[in-house]
Amino acid sequence: MKSSALILWERYKKEKDEKALEALLELYDDLIYYWASKFVYYGEPLEDLVQIGYLGFLKAIENYDPEKGELSTYISHFVLGEIRHYLRDKIDKVKIPRSVKTLIHKMDKYINEVWEKENRSPTTDEIAQYLNVKKEAVEELFRIKESIMVTSLEDLEIEMDKIRAERLESFKLPIEDKIALEQALSKLPEIQRKIIEFIFYQDLTQTEVAKVLKISQSQVSRLLKSALKRLKDIMLKDIF
């Protein structure tokens, strides 16, 4: 049985019925607002992001193919893509001072060190004291860092798709290699082992892992890359 959304979409595509399009927009209005609200911390007004989301909605309606899956999923993909493209264009026009980039790098390094030593994320006050800046400056650094992240979100998603595909192949390893892998994993810090377990064994996304561990997605990404590099080094050392 066809859903009401699919019936409306077919009516619009066949007859270019504007009322059907309006009904679809009303049906998915909350979804567009939901995704737009995820990006308000980049400093853009919600209404502006919603308007950009509407453009993604229209593109989704025009390009949708029922064989590609649920309409809501397709709309989400286009809405997110349009918002990210809009934000990337804005961010590319803003030159971030070298001094700010240096502070962000020091902040990331400090957060990573605290995680590895104490298995927790430092407070904003602790970061401010370490960097010798005010608490408000730390909050601003986080906002700038998150803004920078937008430029690589799509590349990150492609990278994770490749990693997941490779993860499936790992189950075909000979038993000796699996044992070697487990031994190498045991030599990693606990936080890195957890991230690998969540992503490769429980198939969570980096965003989901970040929520579980109560850290940022960028921290998960950095720790994952570091963990994979250390794993490679450990296993190569054992081989040679």
C-alpha cells in the first residue's frame, strides 16, 4: 500500500499539481526544520537555514526515484547537502587567523591528553586555564572549530562508507590474523579501543559514538585515525 507522501509525489510529478507540492512541503516541514536546527550553532539564523533546506527539498522532489528508498530519507539527504554546501561556501570566504588555528590545535592536543590519562573530557574552565584565555574564548574556539568541520563533512561520510565496507571484509580474516588483531587492540588506550569497537563491531556512526562517549565528533574522528595508525604500526612491528 502506497503512503500518502508517495501518492502526493506521484500526483505532483505527473500533473505538476502545485497543491500536491504544497501538501508535501507541509508534510515534511518539521523534518526540514529538524535538520536546519542541527546547524544553528554555526551562527546562521534558523530561518535562513530552513530556506536553504527548502531548496534541498525541491531538488529531492524533482530527482526522487521510488526505487532509491524512502522519500523522507531522500529528502533528508538533499536538505543536508544543500545546507552543508551553503555553509561551506560561507566558511571558505572567511580567513581564520593562524593564531586561532594554533589555539585550536593546542586545545585538541590537551583534550586528547586528558582523555588518554583520565578517560574523561576536560571542562571548559580547565581548557581556559591551560590555554591561558577566558572561558568565553574557549567557547568561541569550539564554535570556530565546528564551523571548520562543515567543510569536510561529506568527505568524512565517504571515508566512513569505505571503512565500513572494509570492516565487513575483516570477518574473512584467518584465525591467526584475528588473534594478532585482538592482541594489537589490547595495546591501545581504552578510549581508542572503545571507539574501534563501537564503529567496527557495533556499526555505530562517529556522531553516535560521540554521544555515547560524551565528546565531540571531531574528537572521535581524530582518536579513530590515531588508533588505526597505531594498530598498523603495532602489527607491522610484530610482523617484522
